[in-house]
Amino acid sequence: MTFLTRRYSFSASHRLHSAELSGEENARIFGKCNNPFGHGHNYSLEVTVGGEIDPRTGLVAPPAALDASVQGAVLSRVDHRDLNADVPEFASLVPTTENLAIQISRWLRDEWMRRAAANGASQALAAARLVRIRLEETGSNSVEMQFHELQNKD
Amino acid sequence: MISITRKAEFSASHFCSSPFLTEEQNRAVYGKAANPNGHGHNYVVEVTVEGEVDPVTGMVMDLKELKGVLERLVVEPFDHRFLNREVPPFDRITPTPENIAREIWRRLAPELNQGRHRLARVRLYETPELYVDHSERGPVE
């Protein structure tokens, strides 16, 4: 089995605040991230796909098709956006790194299902299995999400 | 079971083109990497060996020995070479990062699957933004 990992980056702002917690609890749990005006990060996203090496191309997945998928399914939704205000999924869900990783996994899974139903290069990419994403909020803070775990809870 | 990982680097040129595809298809699949004059990368390879710690030496494997194996079987034949022209089997097999990782596995496995340790994983970075993990590990005895 061979795994291909590609790294992407995007910049976004957010505010961590839960409507189910009091103002004091929000301040205590989220600390500086609860600042009402929000703040931003340069996120780094690693996407890992796995499969057998195609004997004709030598590839597990065509990098250009992978890039186009991640661009369409993820980066176009979050890059240079405010997660709370611009991304409908976070209108009432706290955009922690954990929740953002789960949401990115869902977007990618849906993109893969679309590609499996399509033809040509789209289908070739979908032949590679989505394995894992790793989302870094800062250089010292990251979350990992396995796609087989997503299926259990969704 | 403990695993140890050693890193080595080599710089090489390559291009990606499959004899099974037309020129147009090669351009579509590999993009700029299909330029037949080639281009280069600073490759980084991380080799992971796993096994039980030797009770006498406290080692899974002598790191100097692992360094020597990487130097002899990977760095020496690959460094400052044009992979497609100078390093078989890439005269016949497209030197994608997937195929390079698999070739490194095949070169290393016979030497590293000895005694108490075995090759667990080959990770090959083509750029800091792209890496491949390859493993053909069979069942542990």
C-alpha cells in the first residue's frame, strides 16, 4: 500500500464562542480565542490518499486532480474568509480546529463521492482512498482526522 | 516493538512520462513534470526500521550501520543523477515519487530485514509539500 500526502495552506479568521456557555465560561474555556472581534491563522492542511500504484502512470493519484479537488471542496470555501460569518456550517458550531477538521473531511468525502460517479480523470482520482487529514492551526497545534472515523459518526 | 527513523537527502533530476500514454495525455496527467528536458528536486527520504531492543546494546539497529546502508544503496546511486537516464529501472519505469519510494523499498528491504529488525516504512519527500509513504511489510513472525 502506498500513501500520497500533499500539503496546502489557507488563511482564515474565526472566534471561538459557544452559545450554550455563559460569557464567563466562554472566556475561561476559549481564553484569547473568545475575543469578540475574532482573530486569524495561517492554516496548513495535509491530505493523505492511499491505494495501489497505477502501473500505467506510476501514480497513486494524479496530483493536479487532487489539487483541483482540494481547491474546489475546501480552499474555495475557507481561504481568506471569516469562518463564523462566511461558512454556513459554522453559523452555530464553534470553529475549533477539531470541528474544522471534521467539516473539511465531510467536504472531501462528498467531493470523492461526486468524483466516483464521474468519468475520466475524476474517476481516476476517486480510485485512491481518502485516508487522513492533518490540520495545523499554528506550528504548535494540530488535529488529525481519519476518514474511517468520520463514517462512524456521520 | 520500537521503531527508529533515519533521514537522508539526495538531489536529482527527473521527468514524468509514461510510454502507455500519448504526449497529450502525459501533459494532462503530469503537467509541468512531463517536460522531457527534466527538472530537479532535493529529495528527502526517511527510512523507518522496527524491532525489539537488543538487551545488550540497547539498540534496535546500529544507526551507523543504517546510515551506511542508506548511503550505499540510495544516496550514492541517486545523488546528482538524472534518474530517467542514469538510474535503472527509471529508464523503463516513470520516476514518480510513488515509484521512487517503492524502488527504495526494494533496494533496502533485503539488507534491513535481518536479525531482530525489519524495514517498516519508506517516506519520500519530493518537496516539503508532497511526500509518499510506501510499505510492503508482510505479517510479523
